Amino acid sequence: MNNIAYLSLGSNMGDRKNCLKMAIDELVNHAHVKIEKLSSIYETEPVGYVDQANFLNMVVKISTSLSALELLRLCLQIEKELGRVREFRWGPRIIDLDILLYNNENIMMEALQIPHPRMTERAFVLIPLLEIDRELTLPNSIKPLLHTLNEIRDKEGVQLWKEINGEGASELFEN
């Protein structure tokens, strides 16, 4: 498993914590994916369409033998299996999986853009991402993402919900 990727997970419908857990379980059980590290879980105010419930968000670091496009297909498959219905942009969702970074690559395809095109505008992505690795930079950049986070104004809308403190996936989702 020679590729490293960072995935953002979010849910604001139903049992949000369980939705995150089920998505992680799907990743754990996939033969070509290994979970390397999990962030804590954060409760965040919605962005874009704001007339909806708050989200639970987190980031996972994985190693995988899947290509970026295969990983995208897996993420979409997990969303579908867990009941995601895309009604309108930025609307409520049972689960959302986004590829933030894949190796240190810039990928521009019709179906996939890496780094994720809006990640540097979103504290709810950068806070858990940088919890995993505070030294991350975007491909072809020398500016640490930590500097980008410091420039974002809406950080107060992101609150720690469940801290990981080095726990594994199962401990993170207990009680």
C-alpha cells in the first residue's frame, strides 16, 4: 500500500457518530485500504446552505494501493451504501467522504480534483487534518497549511466533540 491519502468525513443526519463509524468500518474492511491515523471528531456549523443541522467532521489518513480515481469510486460507493442521497449542493447528508490529499499530487480531472478545491477555505477540514499532521503542505507549495488555517475567520464554528488522544477507531466511537 504505497499511496497516502487524507479523507474528510462528515455527517449531519441521523446518528451522526454512527454514520462516521460505519464509513470508517467500510474503509477498515477494504482489502486495499489501511487506516493509518484518525483525527478527533469535531462538531461544526454548516457551510454554504446553513438551514440544516450541525455536522460531525473528522479526517482519516490512509495508505492504499488504490489509484486516486479508484479511491474516489470507493468513497462514492460507501456513501451510497450508507444511504447518501444528493438532493442539492451543500445540503444535509447522512455521510460525506472527500479525498483531500493523495500523495503529494495535483490531480485535475472532470470527476476529481486533488487537493480538494475548497479545503483551504474550511476550518472544519483543516483543523482535523492538521491534528493528524501539523507539518502538511499542499503539493508544490512551501507554505504550511497551518498558516492557511490561521488566516481562516470561521474557526469558532468548529468545536471539539470527541477527542481521540491516541485512541484507535473502536475507542473513538465508544460512548
